[in-house]
Amino acid sequence: MLQTALCLPAPDIEALIQGRSIAALPRIFVNPGREFALYPSETSSNALPTEQYYRSNFLPAAQKSLAELGSETVVIKAWAKCELCQVLDESEPLDFLSKLTVWTKEALEQTRLQRGHIFLAYLRVYRLPQPVEIPVNPNPRFVPLPQPLTITQATPVLSNTFFEQRCRQMQERQPPQYIELEELQSAIASLSDTNLAAKELDQDIRIFLGWNSSESVGRLDSDLVWIKTIAEVGNSSNGHEFEKLVRKSLLKLGFTNSRNDPKASLDPEATGGAGGLDFYCELPYPVVGECKSTKTERVPDGTPAQLIKLGYKHLQDHFNQCLKLIVAAGELTKPALKTAEGNKISVIRPETLQRLVELQAQHQGSIELLKLKACLQEAYGLADDKIEQYIVQVYQDIAVRSHIVRLVKNYLENTGFERASVDSLHGAYVSSTPPQSLKPQELHEILIELSSPLTGYLGRRKGENWRSDRFYFLRDLPIN
């Protein structure tokens, strides 16, 4: 449980989260072992303007992080543990530090001149499963958190091996080995948001440079190219394209439709057209719905009324058995919301749908459609908050499984054993600051799940009973 956050310039925190740096320049000495959230602030206290303070290959990322700062709230994305804090006085040359971080040599010199010395903190950084939004606090050092923050070590930016390598490189003042690759990464970084090939190359370069470990990145699904446009198109006037994206999204989540009926279809290459349903799913349970993309319009009562009318027209009595869904960007009018609630229609925004489909693309099979059905049935009318709660729970479940996979890997590496028993793994789990507590049999159930041939993160040698099963590591389970 964290009570405080260390205030650092937003670009410095971005560099830590990206894995480009393991260092920070706090205004006070930070005791090794201390843990804290990372609070992003503006850069007015920096010794030079942003354009001169950060190296050119990091400047676009620095400017982007500053543009994301809010005037009333800040978003905390990570927490850190201080492993070492050094004092660099006038006798210490600063060339090495600039080359191994994102700051220019001139910025470091001016900072030391301004403060009289530099506190250099080595930070082990962990991403939060979900960002936390808190009110702005002008305190330039440690900021008290409004609510204690529960943390786990399930999502480190760097693995132990990578972090130790980077620490050694800093302490021994070793120069970077691949300056040309750093320049290449900087050149393609701006393309990675829209070009999947560039994103894959960006990830590979980061891993090679030691900015990321292979454990912290996962397989990229090519569908993410269109998935990341769902919210943008939903908040536009392109209703035809939005309907296609919603159909593709439902297919991606696992819904199917075998009916050869263009008026009640899930074919993303066609649409319902005049008088047809915007989408219809048959399995694993029937879902019928309407799409409403808009830039500024409110969603009128006619939208849920249209769904009811067309549903009965094309599905007759079967319509009553369907889960009814509207995906709409605009705010519902009071009559529209009343009609939706009264007719058991769930309404979600395009952003919520995009979050669901992104999660499915990043962790295939993570969305359980029957659980999704239960969420929607508990939230007739506006259902975004209920779906968001489900998404958070899924991420927490994945974090537990990622932690267990890493635990098995580390336990076998540390002991030299080929396989490990449930009891020995449970002992290691309890002492590892786990994301949640598990009984031995609960741990065994997850180990079985992770060692299924369809998942393949762990292997299992079956014993005479569940306690005599033995497990071994096969591949990492990164959290995206």
C-alpha cells in the first residue's frame, strides 16, 4: 500500500515507463528501499527549456507527455522502488549520464549549477494495471495520495536481469553500445501508433537496446490497426464505417452468426441497410443491436425505439430472448434512456467497445462472453461503468497469472530444479508479494490452466494426485 508519490517532470516519468532510463533527478535524497507512485508534473523547475533539456531523440516523447498533463488532475501510471541514490558533485563528469539517459549534458550541468549537486536515483519501475487519476498537488517533492494505492510487482518495466545490467552500466560509467539503433528507434517511434510493422520493429529495437525485456511486451495482433479506430469513427458522422467496425468487433470477441440473412447479419463487409438490423449475433447467445455514431448529436428516443421495431420485424418472438445492445457515441436524451431501461437495452460508448476488443486482441480468449452477458444484464441503460469494472477484473486476473508464470520461471532458475511441486510453488508465491492471496488448491487450478496445451505457458508432469503434479516453465506471459 503506497501513501505517497514522488513528483518528477512528466517526460522523466515517461522515459522510466518506456524503459529508456532507470534514473531520476529528485530534488531531495531518496532512501534506498523506499517505494512510491510516480507523479508527473510540468517542467517549469527544469534548468533549461524543454527543447534544450532533453536529447533530440527523446524530445517528441517529452513534448507528448507534457501535452497530456491536465490542469485539475494528473494520471499516475506507475510506481517505483529506489534501489540506490547517489550524490554527484562538481568533481563528477556528466558526459556518461547524458549518454545513458534522456537529458542533455547542458541540462545536467545547469541543474547541478542551480542546485549545487545532483541527486541521482536508480529506480526499479512497475506499471500499474490501471492508471489512477488524482487531483493536482503543487508539492514539488513527495505528494500524499488521496487514497492508499495497492501495488504488486507483477508488471515490471524491466526484468531483474535487464535492470541489473542497466544499473551496472550506469555505475561503471559504460557508454551506450548502439547509438545508431537509438537514432533509428527515435525515427520510427512516431510511426508506431499507426503502422503495425513500425510498432513491431520499435519493440524489437527496444528489447535489443535493453529498454524493454521480452517479458514486458507481447505478440502484436494485426487487428489492432482497425481496433484502435473504433472510438474515433464512433465519434464521427461515418455511420456506415462504424457499423462495420462494430460487427468486426463482435466477431473478434467470439460471437458468430450463420444466418444467410442480410437484414440480421454479422458480416463486416455488408451492413443492415435500410430496414435491417445493424448487427445480430447467434452464438454463444443471441445479441441484437443498433449503432449510432455522431460528432455532437444526442441520441434520441428513436434509436432504442428503432431497435425494438426492427427486432420484432426480423426476429419475431425470438427478439424477446436476445440481449439488446446499443453502441452510441452521443449522450442519451432522458426519453431515450427511459426507453432503454424499460425495454432492457444496454448502452455502451465506442470507447468501451474499443477497450473490450483491445483486451481481447492483446490477450486472446481473456473476454468470457457469458460473464460479459451477465455484466450487460446487470446494467440496462448506461452500462459503461459495469463493463469497465469487468475489464479491470480481467486485467487483475491476467496479472495474477503473469505473476505465477514468472514465479515458476524464477523458482526453477534459482533452485536449479527441472520441475516444481504445488507446495513449493505456493511457498514461493506467498513470499513474493503476490497480486492476491491463493490457497494451494487455488494455485493448482491456475497452474493447470496455464499448462493447458491451448495456453502453453507452463508444462506439467501429472502425478497421482494434485499435490504430486510437477510444473515447469515454457514461455512468458507478458501483460500488454
